[in-house]
Amino acid sequence: MPVDSDRSHGCDTATVLLCGAYLLDRSQPYPLLGDLPAIVHLRAGGGRYSALRAAVDLLADELAAPGAGSRAVVSSLLDTLLLYLLRAYITDQVGQVAVGGWSTARYDPQIAAALRAIHNDPGRRWTVEELGQQAGLSRAAFARRFTGVVGQPPLTYLTRWRMTTAAGLLLRSDAPLSAVARRIGYASQFAFAHAFKRVYGVAPGAYRRRWPSSAVAAPQ
């Protein structure tokens, strides 16, 4: 909604605030969100962020003149807007000194290859050597590079990503715990429950009951 209009210096522009919120497990933020500062400021001008501007315009049009299915359209546009905001921020950060973490690791070709392998098949019994092969590096060189770029050793990241996947399955499906365990590479439901509790602080069943189905959560 328009909240301010500054004409003190001949300007005829309005400041518009759009507020929204996502429900997250704040104790274990998603890796990308864990890398973000408290405030992300994207500077306008110079024709930058054309896709982001287009999403804002579409949202403004829909809010100004709602039509059939408007609620679904607005919800989708808000998700799109958030993704474009994050993409713009990450793109701006690439190449800057002292920037690291999950977001910039995705732009390291070798580490990104290993991350894709983990994300695409978290249930596989990956070894550091196998992940190094995905990255085209020796075991030792890969372990050093991955830890330096991502901020944690490869197998630590693998375990946490498995828990990420498990948390999503627990919240978005009614699959039994044994099926969730198998999906992420645990033959034993007990071993899965122990690993999950070590990361999230509660057993998988309790976690499922604690959060509504709309929640999104993941360990960093």
C-alpha cells in the first residue's frame, strides 16, 4: 500500500511497502537463508533486475484489479518475487571478497557438481572419494575445497541435507517413518530417528506433529 509520497523536491513518486511472511523452523534455517544478512538491499537503476521489475508490475496489476483465481495468482507471484529477489542478491555477491557459504558454492563449478549429486540422490551411500569424482578432484583436494567453500565437511553436509529431505517428507506427506528413512539412505528406522533428533532436537514423529503442513524447514 502507498505509505509516503515525497514532493518536497519536485518528486512525484510514491513509496510502496509490500509485507509478507513465511513460516520457518527458525532453529534450523534453510542453508541459503542462513547465509543471508538481516536486510537485503537491492539498488534500483541502470535497467537492472528486469525480471524482478516485471514480477513487481504483475503483482501490482493483480492487486489493483483482482480477477478470477486472484488468490492463487497473488500467492504464486509472491513466491516468484521472493525467488527473483534472492537470485538478484546472490548474483550481486558472486565474486566479492569474503563471501562464501551455500549460495556462492553453487557458482563454483566443481563444488556445484558435488552439491547437485547430493541433492539429486541424497539416499545414495556417498563417500568423499565418490563426491570428489563428481567434482573432478582427488579425495583430499575435494575435501579441502568443499569445506573451505561450503563451510562444513562433505559428509556433514550430506547428513544435514538428508535431514532436510526428511523434514520435507515429514511435513508434506503421510509416508511412514520407515519409508522416509529408506528414501534418504537409512536402512534402520532407529538410526534415522537418532540422526534426525541430533539435528532437529526432536524425534521425526514429534517433528511432524509440531509443525503444520505448510511449514518449510531445513537444517543449515
